[in-house]
Amino acid sequence: MNPQSLIISLVIGAIAGWLASIVMGGGGLIRYIIIGIIGSFVGSFLLSMLKINLGITNPIVSQIIVSTIGAIVVVFVARLVA
């Protein structure tokens, strides 16, 4: 992974984590990034397993939305466990 891709992934993760925190509550930049990155994997996995296509043509916007959905799921499950 080149430095530009890494920075883009971190920014998308931070945005997704921030959006998830608006829905679920919480805070902290590092927490946003971590939850957003984990949410990216979870969201991609869930949407592909459920065969859901968002139909968004912009890849960055699509990834932010998928990551946010995944981050919300991660926060929800974490709260159920804790």
C-alpha cells in the first residue's frame, strides 16, 4: 500500500467513524479512525453477503457509506458485548 492510499484509507476511516459516532454516540479522533477502518471491512463483508448494491457511482462516497454502516454495526455489537 502506497502512502497516498494509506492516507485516503485513514481519512475515509475517520469520516466513517465520525458519522457512526453521530448516530451511536462516542468520540475521539483515534477511536473514529479505528472504528471506521474496522467498519470498512465489516460493512464490505455484510453488504456483499447480503448482496446489497448501493448503486453509488462515486467510489469514495460509496466507501464512506459502506464504512459508516460497518462502523455502526461494530459499535452496536461492541456495546452488546460490553
